[in-house]
Amino acid sequence: MARKPARPPARAASNGRRPNDDIGEEMRLQLYRSQFRLRQAEQRAYDLFLQNLVKGTSHLSLGQEAIAAGFACAMKKGDLSFCTYRGHAHTLARGVPVEQVLGELMQRDNGLMRGKGGSMHLTSAEHGVMGSYAIIGAHLPIACGAALRAQYRGDKDVSVCFFGDGTTNIGAFHEALNFAAVWKLPVIFVCENNLYMEYTPIADVTAVPSPAGDRASAYGLEKIVIDGNDADVVYRTAQTAFAKARAGKGPSLIECMTYRHSGHSRADPAKYRPEGELDKWKERDPIKVYRERLRQFGIGDEVIAQIDADVKRRVDEATEKCKAAPPPSLDLLTTDVYADGGFAWRN
């Protein structure tokens, strides 16, 4: 039997009233700029791939920008992000320059790791990005380790671990949740539920409707399932979770409902999706949603257009710098491979 197209979360009723503005214009503009920057950078990565300037494959977050932007804007300096192979957006949201991300994807010497890591291994300790992990679920216990360090030392930073819906069926997910709950660790687990675990609908292989939310009670945690395409909702939920973690009250598990506009990777045409499903979700495109939100709060189209133009210019400039950058030198092959940074000690 053919599956019915999944529908995005319904827009909350306004009851004709202006919602209480607890976020403020400055933060809203920051949330919008971040989302639009992520969209433009990811779209540019897609274009560069089609030009054969990005080798191998890549996993884009087109359509999921509100989650990365919402959490990053709620973070404080020193908080740590742990990402999956779909980590470009989270890396950029923490403030890593577009040039360094695109340069890494293009295997150029100006890349974040000088072209040595590639699309799936973006890392910047300077910005609190503690790695993108290609092994499903591998980073959840590592995030717990970072949180245990903060707890032991009395530090106030919080670790945030992003993962896809498919990770909820991995043993490391349950082990990490149990460990974090028992020790009341300052860690936030964020499930980006885009309905598909690679090519398989998560609903077809999971015993509960909400793969993350419905498992929270097993670890004494609150069920939290939110609209992951609304940056305001994500931001507010993140703030609450951060406050809980910093107060020593333990972890949170947050399931963000979203949808990727493209396939699992650049090698995936996504023909397994029911007809009309993508169109339905694009009605709740996070960029479209947030532009309308800005207008609701009296921010004019000219301000939005100015942000758009500035972001596009910066992405264009970053692209040209990456195209002009040289590939990494051959001596990089033996750098940071052994403890002393080289291989000379073995000879």
C-alpha cells in the first residue's frame, strides 16, 4: 500500500492577536540572517558539486536551516556542538566563515582543515564545533563525555548533540540517553526528524510514532516534539533546555520535525518520496516562514532585502576566493597523523 504524503506541522492559530514578543527585533534579524546564510551557502555547495568542484558526495541541510540557526543563536560562547555528516549548517551557524566551509568541500588549502577533512568531517574547536561524525550515533557518547567534563570541573558550558531520526534506532542513542539521565549531564540531544533514515521512511521501521519523543519517558525525560521549521519555536525550546542544563537539572531530548528539500546525499534523487510530499513541506519552508514572521513584527521588506543582498554578496566573494585558492601541499598528507604532528620519529 502506498504511503500517504507526510504533512508538515500546522501553523498555530493566532486568534487574531499579535503574539507576545519575547525574542526582540535584534535577535529575530540574527535568526533570519543565519537561516538565509545557511540556505545560500548550502545552495552554493550544491551548485559547485554540479560544476565538479566538490568531489565525492555531500549531505545538505536545505529545508532544515531553522534548527541550526535556532540552537546556535541560543548558545553561549564555550557551548559545544556535535554534528553528523549533515553538519555544514551547524558549523556555519556557530560562526565559521563560509569561505572555510566551501574551501573544505572543494579540497582547497583555505578550507577549515586545509582540504583534508572534506564534507563529512568539519571541525572547529575555536567556534565550539567539536566535529561532524560520519558513523551513525558515534558522537552521542562523545557529547556525554564532554558534558561529564563540564560537570566534573564545574564549568557552565553545555554540549548539544544533533542527529537524524535514524539514529534513534542505534544502540549508542539509548546508551547515551541513559548515561546522561543517570548522571544528570549538561547535554542536549536534538533529533532532526526529516522523516527519512537515508532512503527508508522512519515510520516504517520504528515501533513508536515519534522516534525520539516517545522514547524520552524511558529515561525519565519529558517528551518534547516541536516544529523544526519555525526558528522562533526552536530558539525558545533551546533556551529552556540550556537553562535546565546550566542549572544542573540534567539533559533534554528534543525532536524537531523538519524535511530535507533534496535527497539524502548528492547521489540520491529521492524518487522514493510520495508525490506531493515535498510541495507540502515547501509551504512551510523555514525561510518563507521567517520572512513572514519578520513582517508580522513590523520589519520592512527593504530590511529583509538588504540582508539578502549582503549575504549573497558574501557567499559570492567566498566562492571566488575558494576557486582561486590552491590545493593543499603534499606535505599535509603526513601532518597531524602521529602524536608529534609528523612521521619523522618513526624513521
